[in-house]
Amino acid sequence: MSATPQKPTVTEREARQVAEAAREQGWQKPSFAKELFLGRFRLDLIHPHPLPAAEDTLRGEEFLAKLRDFCETKIDSARIEREARIPDETITGLKELGALGMKIDTKYGGLGLTQVYYNKALALVGSVNPALGALLSAHQSIGVPQPLKLFGTQEQRDTFLPRCARTDISAFLLTEPDVGSDPARLATTAVRDGDDYILDGVKLWTTNGVVADLLVVMARVPKSEEGKGGITAFVVEAASEGVTVENRNAFMGLRGLENGVTRFHRVRVPAANRIGPEGAGLKIALTTLNTGRLSLPAMCAGAGKWCLKIAREWTSVREQWGKPVAFHEAVGSKISFIAATTFALEAVLDLSSQMADENRNDIRIEAALAKLYGSEMACLMADELVQIRGGRGFETAASLAARGERAVPAEQVLRDLRINRIFEGSTEIMHLLIAREAVDAHLSVAGDLIDPDKSLSEKAKAGANAGVFYAKWLPKLVAGAGQLPRSYSEFHHDVDLSTHLRYVERNARKLARSTFYAMSRWQGRMETKQGFLGRIVDIGAELFAMSAACVRAELLRTQGDHGREAYQLADAFCRQSRIRVEELFGRLWNNTDDVDRKVVKGVLSGTYTWLEEGVLDPSGDGPWIADATPGASTRENVHRPIR
């Protein structure tokens, strides 16, 4: 047993070292996105577009048909929004349908769906009510099933997966009141006591935590004779003595979300419930998220489809100045953006998901790009839909219905989608995560050159290695297939997509050259240039989306499934994307980053407090961050298991 745990104090360097130790170090399989950031356009890794097996398709379509019927007849989205809670009978119905076990193998009682069809199911459910999609996603994508699938023992799988497949809801608990994307400061502890661990701490924003039966909890284990310690993952029974759900949180969107604050006080967890070895918790969390992140872009793509449907129907009947508003260019450009971007998001999602199913490629960057790009673009599409709807877009569905109009929840969708830019890695964190992977090859050969802790001999050795690498790599960035007018000619039909693929190839090389130049210029300060790194990642995301859109269009053409229309949408998207890419390249070197840093220093030093005068702050009293000192709970347990 131990004394009251103290929150760790860590330096910036120590925090980076923890994160670096947790990331997957090697690249055992090829990666299209990794190659793209290195200036190598490996179209052969994604074209021809991979396809699911016939039996997987049959099983997936059969379930989607049942799920669609359930969504149409058993889910009352307006009620969920009105009552800010998913009715128990709705969750019970999803359990009976097998929706809790979509990704769980059939031998454990699950449905054994592929990632492709799991995502289609999430898009379908999420289009009815995003809070339901979040519940199913948090349970299967990052909750108990996925970590056990990847890292659990056979005994753990036999014990917990059948429960997760049919009856038990799971949640993933990492974040703490004062710990977000900096897990090196994790304060929750698990102290070894014989065959058990004693768990103490507080977890915040526990999606599904209010109704969960099983929890994946990340806690810091002190180093001891029994193990090396470190951040470790555990499966915890939510009904265990000492587990208290102290609050059900409420948000601007996802009003049915069962998200709360969970306190652990001297909770006894069997050592048999530890997932992996001590110290492997962050690695387990990050690896789980590699594929788990695909659930969010699935619901973003579904939201895009809904936005397109409403935009089409509304702008065809709403007239201004003698014609439907769709035919006014100011509105039409928004519709084109929604249609083209929805096509691209689905292309990115399906391609990444099918590659995840095949397991031939390392998709850690692709999944992260899909999450980043999907969450950002879906918010833009929903915002454009609200603008297209005008005052009706700002009005709630309940208010519209009360005065006799169609209850279109445009403002709700905008509110619900906003969290996706924060969930499972904020946009800012995703930029840094992807940027780290994008420059991995450079750091592998030249990292010691910019590491202040390395000796002169180590730097000399790194310099020699870097010289060999760059002597081979840099010349390949000068010319490529993108400069040959007949390259990718198989994508030239009624609409010519080959020109866009040549653009991608040329600009992948330009992106790699820009990255190399920045590393040469800033060296060890590169990691502080977060604005630059974010733009590098955004360019890569656009190039990846363009590639996926073209490959999907060609797949649909060869299948005779709306191929001509798919080519038109892919062409429109690529043209829109190219404008964004050119702007991002320009902002790599022409930006306000230096000025912004000076303004920030002034804001924090109080230089501009005069600018805040003339308003009142309606915020309530209380600390910025709630006290999370370990100890017994003094609040009512609002845990609400659904049976």
C-alpha cells in the first residue's frame, strides 16, 4: 500500500519522451501516406482499389438491412434531443440486434463485421442520432473489445468479449481533470497488493462511463519488485466497490451522450485484469486508436450525406428572385462543396477501412488523416448547410415543427459534429501526431544531429548516415511521373482525372522538399514550429483525399456503378482541393506565425487588458480545473447500468 499519490511533475522533454516511447517505432508494412510525405507517390498501394470478400459483403449487408429497419422504426431522435438521454429500450434493442458486437469475432458471440461494414453501420446510426453512434463507437473502437483483441490474453478474451458482444457496455478512461493530451502527468495510480492492484484517482469525460459495465482504465503503476511500473491498462468492473460516477456531463451537442466523471477510491482490481505488461498502457491506447479513429470519419461522412440530401431538397423548392436558390451561384458553390467533399470523405473512409481489413498496409497515418480531415470538413459542410437554410438553419427542429414546418435539425447537426474536432485527439494534437510520423524517416537518420544530449561522436555518425540517405533521396524529388503528360492515363475517360493524379505526384515531391528545407533551416527548433507542421499535414491530407477520390471514381466506373457521376464529383473535389493546397503551400513561408507569438506574449502579460474593458463576464465562480485529489467520494453515484 502507499501514501496519497502526488501528481507527477514533468518537464516538456520528459513528456515528449513518454509519448515517443509509446508510439509504434517500426514500419513493418508499407504505408501510402508515409510514402506521400516522403515525396513518393505510391499509387500501386491503393490502386486498384481493394475490395471486401464476398462473404464479408453478404454478412455486412444483411446486418445493415436489419439495422436500417431498427433505426427507422425504433429510434426517436427528437426524443433523445429533447430529454438529453437515450431511452433504455433503444439501447436494449441495439443489444438484441447484436450492435454491441459488430466488431467482435463470431466465436465470442459477435457479428464479426469488417471495418468497412462497421463504419457503414456507424454512419447509418449516427445519421439518425450522433449520440447513439458515439455510444457504439466508444464501446467497440476504444472500449474493452479492441484493446483485448490486440493485446489481451486468451483468458481475458474468453471472459469479457462475450459480455461485450451482447450485454455489457464498455468505456475507455484516460483523460483526467488536469491531464489531456499530456499523459506523462497521469495521476491515477494502481498499486500492487498481492494478486490485485489498488486503484485510486479521478477520470474526466468518460464517454459511456455513466452507463458502462466494463471500463478500460489507464493508471500509473509504481516501480516495484513485481514489475517495472509505468502507465498500465486494466479492465475494471464498473460495479466494483469504490467506483463512483460523480457527475453526468452535459455538452453543446450530443445531448444523449452518457459521459461523466468517475472516481476510483481503493478499488481492488485483479492482476489478471491487467492488459499487457506494466508500462504498456500508452502503447495500447495509441495502437487501439490507430484503427479506432476510423469510427469518427465514418459518422462525418454520414453527416455529409445527410447535409447533401437536405441541401438538395431545400434549395430546389426555396425560390428567390424567380428561380430556386440552388441556381444562384452564391448558394450553388456551397452545394457543390458539400457534394464533392462528401464523395471524397467516403472515398478516404472506405479506402482506409478496406486497407485496415486487409492488414497488408500500415494505416496509422491514413487513419489519423481520415479523422483529422473528416472532422474538419464535416463541420464546414454542416456550417454551410445552416447558411443555406438561413434563419431556418439557426432554428431548432422542435421550433420548426411547432409552427408547422419540416423539423430539419441542421443546427443540431452542427452542434453534434463540433466535438469531432476534439474527440480522440484534437485537430492540433492530430497535426503534431501526424507530423511526427511524417518526419520519422528524417529523424531516424538525422535525429541525433539535432539532439542536444548526443555526443560529438554520435552526431558525427548521424551526419554520415544522413549524408548517405539524402544523397539517394533528394535527387528523386527533382522529377517524377507527374511531369509526364501521359502518366496515369487509365484515369482519363469522359472526365480527365489523370491531371489531378499528376498534380498529387508533383506536389508530394514539393511537400517533401519543403519539409527537408524546414528541417535544415530550423533543426532542433522544428518541433516548436507547430503552425508550419500543421500546414504540412493539411497539405498531405488534401493530397491523400484527392488520391482516394480518384481511385474510388475509377472503381465505380469499372463496376458500372455511377462511374460517370463519380468522375464528375472526383474532378470537382480535386479542383477545389487544389486551390486549398496552393494556399497552404503559400502559407508555409508567408504567414503571421512570428507576429502571433508576440501578440500571445502580450496577451498573457496583461499588455492588452484594456481591450477587454466594456463587457461583463457571465461565467460562474469556481476553479478553472476541478480538484481531483484522490480519496473517497462525497457525491451520489449516478452510475446507471442498462439491463
